Amino acid sequence: MQHNSRCLYCNKLLPISTPGHRACQYCNDACRKAASRRRKAMTHAITLQQQWNILPAAARERLETIQDRYGPEAAQLATEAIREVFTESLTQVFRIAHTFRFCKQS
Ligand SMILES: [Zn+2]
């Protein structure tokens, strides 16, 4: 007995496949492409979480909340903002250290 399978992206019922043909996995090209985008976004999310490993737990929790509520793109932007702040503070620290050394020597 044949049964309808469902689109792997939108979960709509697919037309019964012709015997001898490979069953369709998606209802159309749009769903197939969207599924591929979603897979990429999930891979992206893993990479993001790897970047968060060096952050304090509290910051990591906030970023996870951002990702859940607004998606991986928002979380990526927040991660970049943190990195900018971090890089800028390091630059400041080096500048202050350099100035301090310079004053002591002269
Ligand atoms: Zn579909």
C-alpha cells in the first residue's frame, strides 16, 4: 500500500511518487533551497557556539537567548560586537601600558 510522504521542509503532504521513481523529499525547489539554507544556518550556529567557549558563562547565556529569540544572524552580530569591544579594550590596555612605560623612562 502506498502512502504519502511529507516535505522535509514545510511538512506538507507530497504527491504519491510514481513506482520505480525515487520519492520526492520536498514539494518544490523553494522548499529544497530553504532546507539547504536552514542546514547551513544550523552549521553556522555550531560555529558560533564554538566562538562563545572563551566567553564568561553569563555572556554565553545571553548570546544563546539572542539566538533563540532572534536567530543566528542576530547572535552573530552580537558576537561581532563583543569582539570589537574586546579588541578595542586590548588596544586601550596596550596604549596605557605603553604610555606608562614611556613616562617612567623619561
Ligand atoms: Zn515543502
